Amino acid sequence: MDQNWFYRGNALIHSLSEQETTSHSVAVWRIGQCGVFLKYNGKIILIDPVLEPIYGTDGFCRTHFEPPFSADANFSVDAVFCTHNHLDHFQPDTICKLAASHPNVKFFVPTGILDEIQETPNALKALKYFYENANEYHIVAAGSLLGVAMHQGTSFPVGKVNFMDLMPLSFFEFLNALGQEHLLNLLKNNEFDMISVFNNKYKDYLKLYYYIGGMPEVVNSYVEEKDLAEVRNIQKTLLKDYEQDFSKHAPNNIVPRIRQLWNNIPTQLAKENKKFIYGLVKEGARAREYEIALSWLIDCGLIYQVNRVNNCKVPLSAYQDFNAFKLYLLDVGLLAAMSDLDSKTILEGNDIFEEFKGSLTEQYVLCQLKECTELNVFYWSSEKGIAEIDFIVQIGKNNVPIEVKSNENLQAKSLKSFVEKYNTKINVRTSMANFREEEWLTNIPLYSIGNIEKTIK
């Protein structure tokens, strides 16, 4: 075996071309990072090439060795192997340039997902090449919104990439993860006669979901260990990681405001009137001081903003009041963790619903509407704020008000006054009570609310 460790540039290209090999000999050239050229029986094989610099989101170069030449240089190669998805083995910039400059080369790349693509901003731009010039390749990339939300100077191949938002597990997915396919199928098929038989079991799982939530790592930990203390440890770690990402990715001048907004959400949701009030974040605070911080948290997918509508006409989006809104976290379990609600408080009895004034329940319902449907969600309140409907959605031609009850209390005073004012045809109350249809109202159990579209049809 011939070892050629130190060639670079034209010298390396010449060596690759001139080196003779047979079926009984191999020549090897090291090219930095983990990459090597192999020549065997006259064929040139490139393994784990990093022929372009890797820059982190902070602008600093992450490569330890200067590439011997660019990926689009004029050199011979028959096959490219990438052993796995780490950036020092499978670098998008290198692969794209190789594919463009060597159209006949064969690529052998790992299956799965190119993770944290935002760590190499040029990789986003490089996806355009595969769409336009190599669409026989199917590229799947994952990236944290915390990293891509505010990259400055990074172009994006608009119209060339399909998006899929990965959200926390819904309650339906949570049941599936726990192996409760029977209970899940009953919910999916709206078999309410059978569902009522298992009502207590659904309530127990729902309370468990309030505590655990749907963050994949948290759910996986509970499935494997059944340890609620470890669940809370992971949730707390996630919350700390988010706060560290604020400093890592957001402009320094807005980081303090991001943290203030983020940490104030449980306080806002604990109020009877959950409309967001800037004065509770900081005395004397004004909206203009927090607009960028708020947009940053929304763009990153860490919070949901639910705007007020001042009318009940179709389309609801035309009647938004952008100055009045409610904020929710991305996950009900994280809200429980931020509020330091222990497992005993949530799992034993219904005290939690009184102590936290239904905040977890409202957070839960909002998450199910976001995770299980593609509905735009708003809320309604009267001009004087005397009456309020927790959520209102447009399903087909109908605007559907949804009143959230944290227990089996079936009173719906605000909803009734709303119906009398706007004469809505479909009206929903979601509570711990069993499914029932009345003349003007449908009660959907909280654990079934993710199936609202199918239920009301």
C-alpha cells in the first residue's frame, strides 16, 4: 500500500492521476479532517471529503485543516463515500460542488437526515442545486429554528424546499407511544359509547400528559424508565438549553427582553384574563420595547401567539386585533415545569385545575389544535372584556367557538352569550365530561379535542 500523506493542490491532482494501482494494490492520500483518497485497480475513491471550509453560526471556521483544493477543481474521481451524517464526514457544500463538477460520479451517502443544517448556512443555499440539477437525489435535512430564524446575509432557496414542522407529540401520539393503541383507535374513530366506558382511564392519561407533555426526549424517557423525577430533570434541562440558545443565536441587545418574555408566560396564563399585558413583564413596559423579542420567540417556534378577533364573520383572519393577544408555550409539560408544579399536584385529584385556574388545560387545548389540525386559532372577547371565548376557529364555512373547562363543570355562560350575539351554528365546549350533543352545543371530552374537525362533521 502506497501512502501519500502530504500532497496538495496540483501536486495531489497529478499524483492521483499518475499513481498506478492494480487489483492487488491500494494507494492512499490523506486530505485533512477525516477525508482520504483511495486508488484501487485504477479507480479513484473519495471518502468523507471536506473540501470547503465549515463555518459555524458565529462566523468562525470549524475545519482544522485547509482543504487541498476546492471541490469543483479539475480532478478525477469515480466514487464518493460518506460514512455518516456528521459535518466532518458529510459536508453539503462539498457534496453539492462535487455533484455539479463531476456529473458522472457515483455517490454513496448515509441514509437518514442531515442534522443541524443551520450550522453550515451555505448548505441551505446548496439545496437549490439538488432541486434544479440533481433531483434524482432526495435530500432530508433537519435544523433548529433557533439557529436559522435570524441568520443575516444567508440566502434561502425559496420554492425549492418543502417544509415539515416537527412539533411535540400530541395527546393521541402520546397514547401511541405508551402502547395504548386500543384507547387511541377509539378516539380516532369517535366511538364515544366505548370511550365513556374508559373515561377514568383517559382522564388518568390526560393528567399524566399534562405533566410529561410531548417533547420527544421527555416522552421517550418516561416510556423507558417510568421515572417522573427524571422527566422533570429533562424538562428543566431543555428549558436551560433554550435560554442558552437565546444568547447563542439572538442579537445581544434583545436577549434580556427575550428572557423576560419567556419567563413571564406562566404568570400571564395564571391570570383570570389571559390577555398578554406588557406591564407584568416589567413595570412601565411598552409593546415597542418587546416587539423584536416577541417575534424572535414566535419565529423560533417556542411560543404561540393567539390574537383576539373583534367579530365573528368569515374569514376570521380579517378581524384580528393585533394589539390584543394571548401567549402560550409550545408544550404543556414545559409549562408545568416552568411553573414548578409537582407530579402529585397534577396526578392526584383535580386541585391543579383550581390552583392554576385552568391554565394547563387551556395550554393543552391550544397545543392539540396546533398539533392535530392546520386550523388558525384566535380568541374572542367583548369590547369591555366582560365575556370571553377561549378559542375560535374557522372550519369550512363555519366559525366555531370553543369554551375550555378544566373539570366537569358544564356551565357555559360566556359561550351562550356569544351564540346569542352571533348565532353561530356549531358551538363547542371541551371538558372532562363525556361527549354529549345538545340543541345548541356539543361537549367534546378534553382527551378528544384533537379530533375536533371529524367530531363536528
